[in-house]
Amino acid sequence: MSGLTIKIFFHTKYVIIGASAAGINAAKTLRKLDKSSKITIISKDDAVYSRCILHKVLEGSRNLETINFVDPDFFEKNNIEWIKDADVSNIDIDKKKVLLQDNSSFKFDKLLIASGASSFIPPVKNLREAKGVYSLRNFEDVTAIQDKLKSTKRVVILGAGLVGIDALLGLMVKNIKISVVEMGDRILPLQLDKAASSIYEKLLKEKGIDVFTSVKLEEVVLNKDGFVSKAVLSNSTAIDCDMIIVAAGVRPNVNFIKDSRIKVEKGIVIDKHCKTTVDNIYAAGDVTFTAPIWPIAVKQGMTAAYNMVGINKELNDTFGMKNSMNLFNLPCVSLGNVNIADESYAVDTLEGDGVYQKIVHKDGVIYGALLVGDISYCGVLGYLIKNKVNISNIHKNIFDIDYSDFYNVEEDGQYSYQLR
Ligand SMILES: Cc1cc2nc3c(=O)[nH]c(=O)nc-3n(C[C@H](O)[C@H](O)[C@H](O)COP(=O)(O)OP(=O)(O)OC[C@H]3O[C@@H](n4cnc5c(N)ncnc54)[C@H](O)[C@@H]3O)c2cc1C
């Protein structure tokens, strides 16, 4: 035997469906961990961009280039093959192949499904077939809205959650009449309580925006050309309009999953390793419907990548209830659950001078916090909620708790923090 050592490299074929928060971050992590294997991303998108700031494109302050969240040479530099403008139609689990609408296919050893979600258009009379109805999910939606805006004077936004409010912000700079219709009893029903949303609704009304809450869209009246002309609400109010933007929630993109071995409930079911119910197939981001927000998609994409290369990594942090906004220059942070109805929870509020704050707690643990106007201490509150830190032994006003309440002075004079 000679002293020659022969190294055999096993190249893995990684395929990722989706080129957004989850898919791109998974690919980046895969390349960091595995320098030589083949990575292919397949996406309908033909550009990489952040959906979170699409409203900036709508208002005209950004474009496709300035909402791109990767470097121009990202794919080249990381040696990643990108099949863009491509529609996945099926996954052959046994042959380990991803099939596209154009009949081409891609073999994989490990697959990540990061196909995100699409806007949901509710089954309201005439809404799905009407011309002049848009959603705000993809870059193409923005360009279509901008095109129609040239002949639009009145817009109805259906849904006053985060996406509806984004649409509103994007349109407010235009010279058009805007009405917002929300079936909940307040705007931003998941993020705000009644008191906080009243503050923002007042600001909206001052800007000439009509806000309708606790009502549903019942019917869309069309003109002779099939375009929307009125939105008729469940309380019989008829709003004249030339455009409707639907922001009534999303549904996961799972239509290409036809084999029931990949279990789908509200979204694709995954475990703590972001693995689906089929070996070697992972899922991450909005398609899993865990918490349809950007940071969770990123964390899941990265976790999946570690496990795809064989490094055991668990994701236990799916804390998605954190929102910060600066609507009309009035800052707001909403953390955890701010609308707990159960009377076993205690609720402390503080109001005055442009400020509204609320903390929901039980047995020394804070479950939710809403800070409007003054968002000091939101960092420490976020930590306390996420980690369920017990604050029973801190004897001071709950609104004044800060990081200093969690350090001790050691014998040698050094500070040590209880919070990590
Ligand atoms: C207007 C708006 C505002 C938002 N604001 C915020 C915010 O402020 N904060 C926050 O945390 N989150 C926000 N979000 C949510 C955030 O954008 C999503 O959580 C995030 O984009 C999810 O990333 P993802 O990678 O899972 O999927 P997506 O971003 O949905 O991307 C899915 C990818 O899969 C591809 N794909 C889908 N189907 C197929 C198919 N059949 N074949 C091939 N490719 C396919 C798509 O082309 C795309 O590349 C906002 C979303 C919108 C729409």
C-alpha cells in the first residue's frame, strides 16, 4: 500500500423552491456550510425583493432595485443556480424530482419548500371576477395598481391588518379618496386594542380617510365594462370606487403538493428541524403558516439548511407577535398578546399626553404589551414576554421596569445580568 490517501467527496444536490426570505437565507446558509455541493433555487419571482416594503414602491420612494435584499452578484458569488420565472407543478417524492409546468424537472437529494403564501380573495359576490381588484403581495401587484391609479379617483381597501395599512400608506401620497373596510371592530385588530386603534382611526379620519369597522364587504357592483363601481357593505353602505385592494389574509402556496405523504394542515407541517413528514424534504417560511412574518421565515430557512447538511439544529423560537410601526409619526410597539379576554389576566394601563400603554400579565409573567406614543422599555418588555421571565420579586411600577432591574452587583464589583 502506498501512503496515498484518496478523498471521496459526496456532492449533494440541494433544491430550494422559492427565492424570498426563507429560500434565499437557506441558500446562503447552505453555501456557508457546504462549499462544493450544487444548490438550485427555483422561483416564480424573477427578482429578489422584500415584500415588507412594497408600499414604498407603491408610494414611489423605492423601486425594484432598492427593495432587493441581496447583492447584485449574490448568485454568482455563491455559485447558486437560479431558475427564475419558473412554476413548480409537482414533487415526485419517490424519484426525488421537482417538476415544472414546462415539463422540465430537477433532481434533488435534499429539497426545501419555501414557496410562501398568496393573497386570499374572499368569495364575495363579483369580487373575484371584477376588473380593478388587486392585492398587495408581489412586485407585479404594485405595477398593476400603479397603472390603474392613472384612471382612479376612489379606492376601497378591504382589510385593515398590516398589509391593508401598508396599502393605505402607499396610496396616501396620491390624490385619491381612500376608504378602509375592516370586519373586526378596529383597525390592526391583531396588533392593537380598541383604545389604541381609536387613536390611529382618529388620525386617519383627520387625513380624510373613511374607516368602516365591524362590517363586511357584501357585494361588488360592476359597471358595463366589468370594472368595480361600488362596494356594498353588510350595513348597506355603498361606497363609490374604481379600485379595490384586497388585504384579507393569505393562504400558503401548496397547490403543487399532490402527494399526501407531505402533510399539509393550515400550512406544510414541519418539526423543530423544519423537516416535513417526508425524509429529506424540508419547509420554511409562510408556506408552513407558523407565523407569517419575515424574521420567522429567515430563521426557519436557516434552521432547515443546517439540518439539510446534517447538522442537528432545532428552532424553538417562533415568537412572531412583535410589531413596530410609525404610523403618522406616532410610534407604536405591540408585543405578545395584547387582547387577552380571559379575566384571569391582569391589565395595567397608562394614558395621557399623547401616550397610551398597556401591559397584560398573570402570576408575575407578562404576556403582552402595547406602547403607543412612548415606546421606551420595549426591548426589555419583549425579552420578558418571549422568555416568560417572572417579575414577581420586582417591587416597582410595571411600566418602569428596565434592564437595571435584572442585574446584580457581584462581590468583586462587577455587574452580572440575569437576562441573557
Ligand atoms: C405588503 C406586505 C407587507 C409585509 N410587511 C411585513 C412586515 O412589516 N414585517 C414582517 O415581518 N413581515 C411582513 N410581511 C410578511 C413577509 O413579507 C413574509 O412573511 C415573507 O415574505 C415570507 O417569506 P417566504 O420566503 O416564506 O415567502 P414569500 O416571500 O411569499 O416568497 C415565496 C417564494 O416562492 C416562490 N413560489 C411560490 N410558488 C411557487 C411555485 N409554484 N413555483 C416556483 N416558485 C414559487 C415565489 O416566487 C417566491 O419567490 C409583509 C408582507 C406583505 C405582502
